Amino acid sequence: MKNYRLILSRLLMLICVLLCSANAMLAHAATADQPPANAFTGKDAAGVIGEALVKAGAGDDLKVSINEAREEDVIASAVAPLVASTDNFEFDKPHNRWKTTLLLQADGRNLAPIKLSGHYDEMTPVPVLKRRIQSGEVISEDDIDWDKQPLSRLRKNTVTDIHALIGKSPRRVISQGRPIRTDEIASPATINKGTRVTLFYKSRNIEIKTFGEALDSGAMGDVIRVRNTASKVVVQGKVESSDSVRVTSPDSTTAEAM
């Protein structure tokens, strides 16, 4: 009797398992027979609004942000493909703001209108570095890539011309992938720190030529410090070549130091 009850209990458990599996398979089959829903996301809405902004004269290349939704958020979905348009579209160019009513249709049926607002940025391509470049290295065309940046966030001295970078050296380390300012680059050093140079000094009544040691690195036209080899006095002069510096201070103290 005891064995009979055990067998019956196990049989009932097996029947339950089989019924649950069958229900799950039927549910999966029913879901598979239904066509997938068409989702309309925040990214889709930004594309429609961007087209409206370009058409309205806000700019040619824009990045749109929506206050009410992120790019991955689903705004609406339907079985049929969704068609979107805008109504009551307004934008404020001085402040880069916009607002509109989004109209959606699915299979000829109107969905509930959605009010949206946000801001936009006009984008512009700027040259950036593909790799981290150290001070003293020379930037080549192979080191440069292009990246789109919001025009409103660029500084007045941001480099926008690739030719302003080629052949230049970073004053300090420049990381990859970011806009570069003109004050971060310079022509490669013509004279390196520690180089033996010829010092020239000329005033109205005197002309002096002597030797010194460069205490700074500098490119053509840069003003660097040089220690006079004989007097050990430090003077400042403009780099004229790879081994010559012209001292430009017009005072008598400089003449004595030379």
C-alpha cells in the first residue's frame, strides 16, 4: 500500500511537469505567430526633429537632445510601421532651443500626439589626434583624425584647420580624440636645451659675438634664455637658426653681460 501511494505521487508530479511544459510551448508558439511590434524611440524622434530643424534653417549638421526621452527610450509602438511628423514646430536659434508636437501614424491610424521639447547643437568637424603625443614629437598627417564637436562649445583658439597641426609639436602632452587649442602647439624646437649657440648682440654703436648655452628649447622666432659661457650671465634672445640667438635687449646691462 505504501509503495502504491509513492508511485501514484510520482505519477502526478510527472503529469504536472508535462502540463507546464506544454503550456509554455503553446504560449511561445502564440507569441511567435504575432508580428513584432514597431518601436519608435527617442533616437527616431531626434532624427525627425533634426530634419525639421535643418529645414527651418537652424543649421546643416545638428545634434538633437530631447528633454522628455533618452535615445533608447521607447516613445510609442505598434504592430504596423510608424510614420512620424511634427506639428506646431518652433525653435529659438539664439538659445538653440526647440519645441514641437510629434504626430505618429500606424497603418493610417493616428496615435495620441506627443509634446516634446529640448535643445540642439550645431556640429562642426575638428581635427583631433589618433594617439597620445608627447612634447617634442612632431605631428604628422597620419596622426590626425576628424571628430564632430558642438560649435557652441569650441573655444576661439580651437584648431579647425588640419594644416595648422601638421609639422607642429605639443608644448605639453596632448591626449587623443579631443579638440586642440593653438596655444598647445608650437613649431618644433630649432634649438634644444643645453645646445651650444652663438650669441649676437648689436646696438647703435656696438656689435658683439660670443658663445653661450641654451637654457630653454625654442623654435625659430622664439625668445629663450641663454647663459653666456664666459661671464655666466643669463640673457634672453630670439632664435635665428639652429645654432644662433640674437640678443635683443637694448639696455647697457645686456651689453656688459655680453
